[in-house]
Amino acid sequence: MNKIYLDYAASTPIRKEVLQEMRRFEQVFANPSSVHSAGVYAREVLEDARGRVREILGVNSEDKIIFTSGGTESINLALLGFARANKHRGKHIITSEIEHKAVLETCKQLEREGFIVEYVGVDEKGMVDVDEIVQKVRKDTILVSVQYVNNEIGVVQPIVEIGKLLNIKKIAFHVDACQAGLLDLNANRLGVDLMTLNSSKVYGPHGAGLLYVREGISIAPIMFGGGQEYGLRSGTENVVGIVGFSLALLLLQKDHKKEWMRLSGLRRTFVKELLKNIKDVIVVSDLKQSVPTILSVGFRGVEAETVVRALSALRVYISAGSACTAQQIEVSHVLSAMRVDSDVARGVVRFSFGRGTALGDLRRVVVCVKKVVESLRKV
């Protein structure tokens, strides 16, 4: 059987159009900081890509688009950089219990540095309580960080509502948008001050990401060297990777409504087939509150990691919760925060869909999942 890849939330393949665009610039290897003509041209290519991203995010030339190595670095720069640059204003930060590990682990580091981090809970659907965010705001609150789309269950948070409230209170708002490629990314409509994106989640090359910083928002560098990227991210820029990233983001945003509808239909059919053919299936992702690219499902009586490995042997590739915590057997912090029963949580796997997902493949996956789950339950 041909392989069926349903782990798009972990990593996406590079689009053919993106590869073609990158090949056009494969000879652009000069350092963009060099003053010779090759370096000047590399700088022009880099800035063209930056301009493309500005248009996608709907921001002006006074706002910063800082290119990084990926989502994790961008999140670290946003949280560490902002907190350290604004500690004279306060040391209180608010985030949610179900953030990506890149946010949670960075917040732990900030706590070691003397900052106070408070965590907002979520309901059974994984939605943050906006009122709780407001209630936790103090005079010394300087930053709130909430993930646009959760990487494990796909829930979409009320970013616009949160942004409006924080703007009134003059509190900076950071959003991890790495899984939000099919959603509106206009920074002004969202009301965000800092936003992170990752190339490998939008069909671009690995090793590229960005941090958007609104005009007037101060952050401190966390890497030091030649002073590239406004002096906030030293290191020679990955020009060809950035070119690919910017085009991948543009293409995904251009087709996002059409792709949303296509994947929504596929996910609904897939869920119906799972429920019809397999007993004791619990759909964890709320289909009305989540992106159609992610579906978390629990199977009672089996271990998620065992299911993932068994399906892999059948050339079906999914994940057990977040790919970043796949080596841990413990129940996901997201499922714990949602108060999912432990016997269900231990059997939750994530199917994530993308441009290469087809209905015929999903029907074959249902057959494979049924075979694996029923076999494991007999052990």
C-alpha cells in the first residue's frame, strides 16, 4: 500500500511552486550584508520577500518582520525579548494552560528570571475563558500570549475578542499562529502586537520562520552577533529559505477559503466513518470550534503510541498528540487541561490533514485503524 501521510500539523511537504521559486534563486548565496553587487542583490531579494509578507499580514513598513529559523525561535524571541525589554513596566505575564511547549517552556525560563506567569484554564472544548484573562490582568501585567490554533486539538481561540480587550488596557498581545495558515492573518484585524509563523507548517522549507512586531513594541535580542534583522536576530539570513517561506504563505492564504471547505468535508466524512466502523471512539476535537486540518480522536482500551506505531507499519502516518511531545508516554497537558478522562486520554491520536489528503485515502485509513484498534484491544 502507498503511504498515507496524515501528520501535516507536525510538518508539511514543500509545494512544487515553492521549490521552483527557490531554484530560481539558488545562486543567491551571497551575504545580504555584503556591499558588493552580489550582496546587494541578495539584500534586494530578501527585502522583496519581506515586502510580500507585509502584504499578507496587512502591515506597514514601520512594523517589523523578523526572519528566524522557525516557530520555536520566533516564540522565544517574542516572549523573552519582550519581557526583558519591558521588565521596568512590570513582570506579570498571562498565557493559557494548553499552549505549545515552545511557549510553556519559555515561560518557565521567564519565571526563573523573576517574572510571574499566570495560566488561564480552558473548557472541555479547549477554549480559553476570555473573562478569566481579564480577571487576571494586574497593574504590572505587560504581556498576554495565546495560541491562535492549538496544535493538538485544532481549537481556534477568540483572538480578535482578546485583542480588543487588551488594546483597551494597553497590554501587549502575542499570538502563536504557526497552525493558523488557513485563517485570517491580518495583524490589524486580529489586534495582535507580536505574532509567530513557521514555514514548515505552510508548505514551505524547514528552517525558516518569522516574528511580526508592531510599531512601538520594544523587544530585546536573545542572539548576538552582526546585528541583522533590525539588530534583533543576528546571523546571516537564509535568503532562499525566506523566499520559499514567503511564497508558501502567500499561496496558502490565496487558497485558504477553498481549502478550508474541502478539508472540512473530508474531516466530517472521516469522523462519520470512524464512528460507524469502530466502537468506543471519542472525538476530542470540537468540529465547530476547530480548524479542519486537525482531528484528535480517542480510542478506549489502547495506548496512543502503540496505535501510531502499528499504523506506521501499515504505512499510515499520524501522531500521538503533539509531535514535540511524542517521546513522552504521559498524558498530554492539553488533554489534562480539558479534563479528558484518563482512560480516553491515553488513547488519543491526532490525524492532521493537508493538500495531499484525498477521500479514498481516508477510507483506507479507517480500515487500517479498525484493524489496529480491534487487534490491540484483544491483547
